Amino acid sequence: MRSLLLGAVLAGIACAASAQTKPATTPSPGSASVRTQLHSLHYGNVHDLRRGPDGQWTGTATQNGVEKQVTIGPKGTVTAR
């Protein structure tokens, strides 16, 4: 009888714990994913990446032999100057 009661209590705790689990959210991109995105757009020598308080990443990268200042917005938009 005790083991049955203990099993019911443990099952109840497990159900309550799973009900409180928050759904996974998409993580904000880190420097590794920003580098990967820039490499996919044919930028090389990516360096000095910094994330600003507004969520934008800024850094320096080379494209077609020309060094450019790049900005990557929170939604992944790349701007080069």
C-alpha cells in the first residue's frame, strides 16, 4: 500500500513539474551564428564582432578583397559600408 501511495505521489510531482516547463524560445544569435551568416554571404576575415544594447552586431569583414564595416540587425539583416 505504501509503495502504491509513494508511486502516485511521485507521478503527481512529475506531472506538476512538466506542466510548469516553459516552451523553448528561439535564442538570440550569438557571435558564432553571426560569423556563419557572414561567411554564407561570402564575407571572410570576420573580426571585432560586438553586440550593441539594441541587439545589433557590428564588426569588420572582407568581401571581394575589400574590408568593410558590417552591421547585422536583430532579424539578420546585413549592412556593409
